[in-house]
Amino acid sequence: MKTLLVEDKSYIRKGLLNLLNLLDTEVEVIGECESVKEAVVVANACKPELIFLDINLTDGNAFDFLEQTEDLNFKIIFITAYEEYALKALKIGAVDYLLKPVDIKELESALQKISNLPVAEQKSQIKTAKAVWHNDDSKLILSLHDSFQVIDLKALMYCETDKGYTTFYCSDGKKHLVSKTLKEFEAQLISANFARPHQSYMINLKFIDKYDKSGTIHLKNGKKIPVSTRKKEQFVTSFLNWNKG
């Protein structure tokens, strides 16, 4: 099968390629992509038969890619980190997926299952998964040490990440710490009107009281969030566009 690897981390792509080479399969990797935009172009040009598709990409998510390539006939194996909202969508849709880091036995099993699955049937599964994904956009489920915590994104003020951990600060004063980085939540938060003005923070735009052009965000609870030079232009654009809405 002509196969495309769509994953934004090069070491994941390299590891997956190595595992495929170890397996005795007819998979032929014809290309690697790290963004939705790039993957759409390559998929349309090369017409792959199988795509390993990461859920969160540099400029969007897997469903953004699928919306732009819905007329192409290819099979899909999703790749994801352990993110509750992503896994819920994939499991309910009965879609084949691999957790990072990819295990060779799970990879082999996924390839066997996908080889016998008609493309039309998989499209139906993906449609179900997509519906679950979009319907869950208003909630975030955090895996805490001893429980699963449901957070209403409308009440989430900001998140702060440090040394592989992320703290979620809510408008009722509660805060929740998880052992994951912001990157693993970024796609869902951005779709819920959050912005990432700094590598260490994501903020809910509706909780901004004011923005100093010198590079400081003032939240309604008095918290000050720095805006990095590299992200300043993107943040200001997101902030102004949100206010227009």
C-alpha cells in the first residue's frame, strides 16, 4: 500500500518508519508531512492508499485534513498521545488508532484490521468520531492522580505549564494539576477561543481585562500574563479578531 505519514514530530515519524521496516508488510511509505496544509497537497498529488494521521498537527487537527480530502479514497490509522477527548472520539467511532509511543505489536494489529476494512465503512466510523469530537469541544476531561476531572472551558481562565506539568486555573478559584504539557491540549483549547501568547501559557480570551502594548495581558482576576516577542503578532491578531466577533 502506498502510505503517507502525517505527524508533526520528526522523531515519531522516524520511529514509525523504523517499525514499518521491521514488519513484513507491503507498506510503501511515499511521503512524510507535518501540517494539515502540507498533507492536503501531498495526498491530492500522490493519492495514498493508507495514511497514518496524527490527531494534533502544527496548523490544525486530523479532522481539518479529512474535510479537505473527503473525495480521496484512503484508509486511516490515527496516531495520538493519551488525550481523553481524542480517545473518546476515536473509541466511540470504533476507529483504529495507535498511542504514542507506537508499539510494534499494536502497529501490526492495526495494519491487519485496516487491510480488511472497506473504505466506505471507515468513512462512516470517522463521521461518528468527528461528531463526538466536535460535540465535546465545550468540555475538557483531565486525568488527575486519583480521578477524572471535567472542566467547562467557558469557566477555564488560563493554563500554565512548567517542566512537563500543566495547571488549569478556573474562574471559581479551583486549580487542577496534570502531568502533561500544554501541547497536548492546545488544539482543543484554540478551537474554544483560547490563545497561546507565551510558551508557558494559554488564556481564555473572554477573561482578558486589557492588553498593554508593551507585552502584558491583564486578566479579570488581576493575573498578569506575559506575551513573548515571537508570539506577539499572532496573539494580537487573535485578540482583535475575537473582539470583533
